[in-house]
Amino acid sequence: MAEKWSLGIAGSFGGGVAGRVFDARTRSGAAVVLKLGFPHDEAIWEAVGLEAMGEGLAPLVIEQDVEEWALLLERIRPGAPLSTSELSVDEALRVGGGLLARVNGRESPHGLPTLAEVARGYAERARDGLGAHRDILDELAVGTLVDGALAILDAAEPEPGDRLLHGDFNPGNILSRGALDWAVIDPKPVVGDPAWDLWPLITQVGGARAGDLSTTELARRTSVAAAAASIDEARAARWAFARTGLNICWSLEDADTVTAAAEARALARWAEIAGVGRGVRRER
């Protein structure tokens, strides 16, 4: 890709399960970002999502090679993530919530997958693997709660208020453009309920694990973030409950029992905040 797009590679910003990102220079010396993705369904619409969010909210897509899963992107400067900022937890929640409201206000491109489709797919795949982990779920005393969380995902349906979602709105995907200006990267865009996007922001700002946050603190964070994003906090808490249950399933698939145990503690707290529990109903 460096040869095709006449780039010099100055270094690597690192990578993870979704791809690898490089510090690059164009022939004219302009600083850009080269992202090489590992093929996966959630990344198919990334460039479309970035373009829909547009200038001021997301980096400009300079080039894309669909077959090679490669993107050439505008460099966001200074580019420090919200996850490492010196803002207080509440300040970070307000920054993220305000930014999410702007994302949700952008027009959704035609053809994007719906949250309902994605959520039901998540639930189906998670349930297929649950049989092998029932003993662990019983040990963690969350088997029924996980079933309830997946039932909420099962029941997801398109609604009139559905809007453009980022899809992975964690504080590591929110980068600074300056003291009071922020942009989003790495979207996994879908169309759906904006309350879906708040969970990773609420649980990851400040560096604490969700399982170490009290019920009171999780509820307080939800209230702050939801107010900043103009989102109903009850819906945000219900999606947080559902997504935490899903995260337990993913952790067990990865044989990560430490994370599963931490998320099990968080799941019980989200159940209390959202007003759901062993009698979780199937409707949203």
C-alpha cells in the first residue's frame, strides 16, 4: 500500500484485533495515517461511516482499497485519546456525550446495517457457545441474567427514532483536535437507538474496570453521559445491561475468566440500575 499510494512509513501507532495503524507521509510530506484492517464484518462500512460523520467529527478518507482492507486517512492532531486525557471522569463523560449527540445528528447513509440485525446476530452467536460455559456462569451466579441480556438483544427491532451510531464509542476512539475539539475514529457504523453507544464510554473513562465500579457510580455516570448526549438514561442502562451480558459471553469464548468474573459483577449492578433481573422481559 505504501508503494501504491506513494507513502513513506515513519512508524507504527500499533494495532490490535481489528488491524494495524501506521504513521505515514505522502510524497509532498503531509502527515497521514495508513490503516490496514484485518477482514471482519464490522469493518466493512468503516469508510462510509467516517464520510457520513464528515469533516470536524471524523478524519477525512483520502483513499480506500476495499480489496486490501486499506484506508488512507487524515492525521488527527494532536490526536491524544480521551482515554488518556487529564479530564475528570465527569468532564470526559460530557465531552463524549456531546460528541455522540453530534454523530447521532448526521444523516445515515443508505445501506448501513441496522442495530436490530447486528444485536440479534450477536445474541445468536453468543447463545450457540453458551452450552460449554454454563458451569462457569452458574459459579458466577449470572446464568439467568446473561439469558435475560441476550433476550433483550433478540428482541431488538428498528424504531422511528433510530439514527446513525458510531458502533464502538469507547474513549480510545475519541481523539483530541485541540483543547475543546474532538473527533471520532474506527467506527463500526449501524443505524439504531443512540442509547446503544453510551456503554463503553460510561464504563471505560477514568481507567476503572466496570466490575470495580459501584452501582451508585455506574448510575451516576449514566446520568451524566445521557444528559450530555440528550439520550434517555433508562434506555442507556438497559443496553448497558444487555451489552455487559454479551461481553461475558465473549470473554468466556476467549477463555478469559478474569474478565468474565469482573463483568459478572457489573452485570448484577446494571440489572439493578436498569430495573431488570431474573424476570427480564423480552421486549425492549
